[in-house]
Amino acid sequence: MQFKKSFQAVIYFILGLLACCLTVSSAHADQLSKRIDHMSLQDKIAQMYFVPSDGNQNDVLNAIQQYHVGGVVLFGADFQNQTPDQFKAKLAGWQKASQIPLFIGTDQEGGTVSRLSDNPQLTNNQQFPSPQALNNNMQAEVNEARNVAGILHNLGINWNFAPVADVSNNPQSFIYPRTFGKDYQQTATYISKVVPAIQSQKVVATLKHFPGYGTEGDTHTGFASTNKSLADFQNQDFLPFIAGIKSHADAVLVSHIVINQVDNHYPASLSPQVHKILRDQLHFKGVIITDDLEMGAITQFAQDNHVNADVLAVEAGNDMLLSKNYQTGIPAIEQAVKNHQISEKQINQSVYRILKLKEKIGLIK
């Protein structure tokens, strides 16, 4: 009888803890929702912009102070000719200038794409091997992912556009050197291990480039398309992304490849059908971001079809836009909302995901 009472007491205690956690979670959700309710439509749309830096400090500060963008992406020029203290002070200055704390991101994949390698003094001449260089030792991969994320976090960078979840069996394809270099299932295992390692350092991990480049061409310079069936994507290319989603990856970056069997008109980044697959079939609930909308495939598409790519990207279901076009894009998206082309509810949902992620990594208290 005494055992039964003790067991009941433990159950009631656990239920009480769960109720308390749910109450706290609900309170946080209400705070974020209230914050969004008090934001102007313009400021909400601005939070959806993750702006690639051109290396010009004045341009970056203008984007932050005048337009209130949600994030800034760093490239090689942003790292060069600075001591660690100078670099940290620069990023801290950006954060201080921002009304809402910024995502500050970069591409630190290792190997051929390693922004930290542009200034060895920031990392005491550390080398950053590609995933393929370590792909016979999973623990080494995990350690490398965790250590790199720790370096980024220490410098003030809170978002890594990695890991690469693409799989290619063609060493001549442009994406191959950046991949894990193994088959779909082995890549899925790799992704499932490194995502938690990155995120353990309060750095966002980004699965890219959904739905998977495979052996197709480089969309930096022009169109790339595939006739691969959706079933083949589900059984092959999606596997690493599914593994990353199950490991609670914070973000997924969508590429500009055209999947003819799903949507033969819009690149994936601008395709509502592709985003529906990501949300409804793969059950991804985090932040979806486009690949750079200044890449050749998109600028060509926008020019040929006389459309605003940023507006189409939001319509498709992206939460954030990797785009330099915030000066024209913010008012264009605002007008699309006023014209009922895009619902403000959708904007609010995206901003909620953005702020929720900023809260998760400690930017918003």
C-alpha cells in the first residue's frame, strides 16, 4: 500500500513538472507573439532578410540600422586583416546597432569552402579539412563539427551554412568535393551525428542544398535541372535531409535546382510544391531559407519572366531570404501583402520561427 502511495506521489510530481514546463513554454510563445504583434509589417519582412555582406562596413550598418534586417552573411573579405579582438568587436558593434539581435552566418564547411581559412590569425593557423578528408572516422567528423562551431561561436558567428547533405557519385560534379563522399545512407548517418554537434555550441546548423544537387550543374552561373522522379528523391537524396530533420536541425537551405517531375517551371527555392514536400512530407518545422537569390539561375529566371524573385520566394514558403535586394524587396513584399498576394499570417508565422530560433541560441532572452 505504501509503495502504491509513493508511486502515485512520483507520478503526480512528474505531471506537475510537465505542467510547469508547458506553462513556461506557453508564456514564451505568448511573449514572442506579442512582440510580433507590436512590429510593423515592414520590420517583420526585414527580419526575413539574411543579407550577404559585400565587405563594406557602411553597407552592412545601413542594412542593420536603417532596414532592420534579420541577419548578415560573412564572406572572405569580412574575415581578412583583423585580429580576433578586432573581428569580435566588429560583430559586437553590429549586434549593438541592431534593434533585434542578428543572425550572423557564414559558410564554414571545411575543405574548399572555409571562410575561417581566409584569415589564419583568427584561429591560430588551424586547418579545416573537408568532410571527405575525415570520412573514415565518424568520431573525428563529430569532433571537427563541434570544434568548428565552438570557434564560430567564440568569434560572434551564430549560424553556419553547413553541413552539406548533398550526395554525388560523380567526382567531376561541382558539388562533389563539398559532399561527405559516401552513399545516401552513410551520408545520412554523418548528418545525424554532426547536426547535434554543431548546435551544441549555440550555432545554427543548416542542411543544404535541399532537395539535393546530385550530379547536376552549378546554379551559381545558370540553370540546372533534373528529370529524377520524386520517388527517387524520396528513396535517395532526401535520406540525409530526413536524418538531419530527425536530429532537430534548425534550418534547411533550398537550392535553385529545377526538379522537372515536381515543378518544371519554378526553381526549388521559388517552388511552393517543393516547400510543401519539405513541410508536409518531411515534417520540417524549423526555418527554411533560400540559397542566394543573386545567383545566376535566379537572376536569369527573374529577368526572363519579369518577376520579383524575393516576392516569389516568400510566396513559395521560405522564412528567410538570402538576398541583397532588401531595399527593393521589403517594399515589394509589403505591397504583395497589401494586395493579398501573400497573407500577413504567413509573414507572422515565418517571423515567429525566426525569433524562436534567435531565442533558442540565446540571442533573445
